[in-house]
Amino acid sequence: MKKEVLGVMFDDLTREEAAQAGAALLGEDKFHYAVTPNPEFILAAEKDGEFRRVLNEADLVLADGIGVVYSARIQGTPLKGRVTGIGFAGDMLSVLNSQGGRLYLLGAKPGVAEEAGRRIVEKFPNITLCGTQDGYFKDEEAVLLKVAAARPDLLFVCLGAPKQEKWMARWGRHTGARLAIGLGGALDVFAGKVERAPESWQKLGLEWAYRLTKEPQRAGRMAKLPLVLVKAAGKRLKTKP
């Protein structure tokens, strides 16, 4: 079931349900893509119609960020909970490992995807890392040919929003992958370059606060996030009879 939150149609799923849906997509012999919008995505999509369309046409739209969950609740369309991109990615790696499938990593700084891949295969030994490519490229078609030649089943696209979502929507069906996921900075986490918040912070929905303590330069970006809560409240007031 889809629920609209400030113009973006989210799948109303628990993490377990999202994992089951993702596994089903990986089992089909055709291309699918999943997106993991956070509040910043919602604000960007409000101004970028193409980005909003690409998000809403995805096979899975998962609420990555407690701000999305709060906004949904405020506007009167509550979601079951959030499904973080990194959590969903881990679940898909488990599925791929059980299938003995092929993984391609696209994005991040030079060398990061390779280290992420090394660590992933160490943890999931039945996965074949069929290729990597950093995110610092200009020729999109050349990268597409490189990915397609590797014949991945699962493709992580970590180019930052909205570039990664638009890349998947434009080129994804030509890669041969069954499922592509837009994952922002996930490769830095998989590579051990960025530390995830402790589980206690994650359960409280405070990963953003933990990250801010580690990266205070993100304060400017974080300051914009309450805007989605204000917009959700405004929408709720407008729709009240």
C-alpha cells in the first residue's frame, strides 16, 4: 500500500516486509529500482518535478529517515516505520548471498567501492563482486556499458540524490541488473570510512544526531530538515474539514 507524504508516494512497509518485497524483485527476470527518500529528498522533489516523478515511479519507495515518519504522522497518513537504506541494502545482500548472485558497486570516491566490496564478500562469501566504479565519471554511457558487461544481479548506485535516482531511471533497464538501489553514502559505511550510529541511537531514530556529532559541517543541511515537519503540519491544517 502506498501513502503520499508531501508529494512522494511511500510504500507502507516494515523492514521485514521491505526485505520480502526486495527479495521478490530480485527473483524476477527484469529490472527494478528502489529509492530511499529522506526529508532532504522530499524538499528537493518539491522543486524538481523530474526527481519527484522518478521517485514515484520506483518499484520500492522506502522511508529512510525519522523525519519522513514524523511528517507522515503529522499530516495524518502514518507509516509503519522507517526502513533505512543501509538496513535494506544489508537485507538484499543476505538474499543475494543465498542465491549466489552477482553484485556491482557504483559510486563514492576512488578506492571506496573496492574496499566496500572486499568487506561485503568477506561477510557474504557466496556473493560474486562482479565490478566496481567510483562516482567521479563524466561519460554516463561508458559507465553503463561497463556495468552491463559485468552482468550484475544487484546494483548499488551511490552517487547522491538526485543524480543516483535519475541515473537508475534512465539507464538501469540497460544494465541487466534485476534490482538497483539508490544508496547515497552507503559505500562509505560498508568500507568502514563512516561509522554508523550505535544501535541504541538507531532505535531512537537519532542516527542524524549521532552523525552530526561526527560531522558538524552538516549542520547547515540538518537545519533545513524541520521544514518538512512544518510543511506536513500545514498540509494537515489545509485538509481538515
